[in-house]
Amino acid sequence: MSFTIAVAGKGGTGKTTISSLIVGHLLRKGKTPVFAVDADANVNLNEQLGVKVDSTIGGMREELKKKIGANEVPAGMSKDMYMEYLLQDTLVESSGFDLLVMGRPEGPGCYCAANNMLKRYIDILAKNYPYVVIDNEAGMEHLSRRTTQKIDLLLLVSEPNPIGIMTAARIKDLAKEMEVSVKETGLIINRVNGQAPESLIEEAKNYGLEVLGTIPADDMLIDYVIKHTPLVELPEDSPVVRALDTILGKFGI
């Protein structure tokens, strides 16, 4: 069984950064291969992982709808077989991890059969990996569409301000409303200068959120981003890497 880590939070809090750091942590620990899923419509996890993306699930779904609508599925292939072929073609394979990019949300004309097949194949695919890391979009659309039904660890990311904390709490409530199975949930406060204010820690507790730790503001990380250097290449002595290692260590990861 794979262990699924989902990262979520308000837009701009650094979800993708945290997701890429988690993948880097798993690579260093030899917990491979890792299945990374970019579920944010604003696709950029691949840049922080240092891989190129040529196709997405959103584009694949639209192609499937057109082909089936025009009765142009390749001869000798069932719809399921064609879906599996397209899905494998969308998967980006790299050293130690594979990446699947969800891409744009579904447009007009919902094709439920495609969505159902898609979810089934993603579930089958995920079982081949010891760890699955999902970078969710701010609105948690893929939770509401039930693309992600089982989460072992939901990491909510907030900047060090009350609005981010409140949004994290709302996402936690949303997951519960959508009846997504979440075993453990925790809050990470990102881009902290020094110590996080006790008032923020207390506010998180009032929302029923456990603060797992903080990620410091780090000039090295900013330099990597500016130079388009993959964040998975950050050294082990980087402050952000050490901070995240400590947080994941609490779960034996």
C-alpha cells in the first residue's frame, strides 16, 4: 500500500515548494520511486523537480472525449485500453520519481465515463509506488471531484499570518465535508523569520490545527527559484531542508 501525502493551502503560501521538498526528502531517504501529482491548474511542480512536461491529464481527457465522440478510438483498442495508453503517455518518468500533471480543470460537457476511468487508473498507478505526493490547488478541486479519496497525511501550508491559518482550517473542514479519508492532518507555517509568534500558534490551536513546525525564510531557496534550479537539488544543510526533514521525521518518513 502506498502512503499518500497531500499538500494544500491558500494560493501563494508555498505549497509547490513544500511538495518539491517532500519529494527531495523521499529521494534522499531512498524511499523510491515516488509518485508526484501536480493537481494545481497553475502547473509548476515540474520546474521545481527539474523535469519537462509535454502533456497533462486535462489535455488527455479532452482528446479522449473528442476521439470517442467522433468514434475515432484506434482500431483494436477498447476505451479502457486507449485511456491507459494515453495515461502512460502523460506520465513523466525521472530518476527516483514519476510525475503526473493534472493540468486544466474540466471544461464544458462533463464526460463522467472519462473521469471514472481516469480515477480508476490513477488509483491503480499509485499502488506501484511506496509514496504519493500530491500538490493540490488552492480550491481543492481535485478533492471535491474525489480524484483524491484517501490521504494518509494532509499537510496544510500557511504563511505566518491569521488569514493563512484561517484558510488552512477551512480546507481541513472541506476535506471532512467531502468525506475524504484523512488519517492525520497538520499545519506547516512557511516563510518564518525567526520564531513563529505565539499568537499564531494559539490561533491555529483554536481552529483545531496542530502546528507541526515552521519553514524558515531562506535566501538560498529564493536564489534557486530565480535561477530556475530544481529545489530537489537543495543541499541537506539548507535550513528549509533541515526544517522539513524534522517535520516529516515526526511521522517516521
